[in-house]
Amino acid sequence: QVQLVESGGGVVQPGGSLRLSCVVSGRSVSGHSMDWFRRAAPGKDREWVAQISQTDDVTHYADSVKGRFTISRDHDKNTVYLQMNNLKPDDTAVYYCNFALPPPIWGQGTQVIVSS
């Protein structure tokens, strides 16, 4: 059974930083592109945030986070990270990671609140 467990969220002031982790079990993250998504509020669609290619040499970001967020991966720990810098109130959301292939397997997510 494949499970994804996100952590690292919290409450931070605008301009602050957080590093999110996504620990995967039941499937190796190696050889797969991996994504981060976020959902700003219940009932709203999940928004794609970032992707790392299966070979780690290519990353893509939503325009809203480009230059502030960095996606990375630790193959030994089977974990994907999202470093978030210069956080803004609009970054407030529940963040999820996922394999970049269907069907999606959603974990519980980790809540990020950016507020002064």
C-alpha cells in the first residue's frame, strides 16, 4: 500500500520560511516525477505548485511561487521536500505531495498558515 505523509507545516509570518517533507512508503520515489499541490480552502480545487523530474535535473514551478519555492528529493530517505521562502499570506493552504502519474494518492497534507 502506497502512503504519502506530509509534515513541516505551521504558522509563519509573511517573509518567513518553512520546509515541508513528504515521506513515501510502499513505492520508491526514484524513477518518478513528483509533484507538490496545495488547497487554499475546503471546496477549492487543488493547485499544482511544483514538480521535480524523475532524474532530478528538471524542476517546474507555478508562477505564483517561482523564485521562492524549491522542490528537492532524497532518494535514500524516499522523501520529497518543498523549501518555501519569502512566504506570503496567499501561500496559506494545505500542502500535498503526489506521484506525477494517475491515479493520485493523497495523504492528509500539512497545513501552512502565513499570517502576521
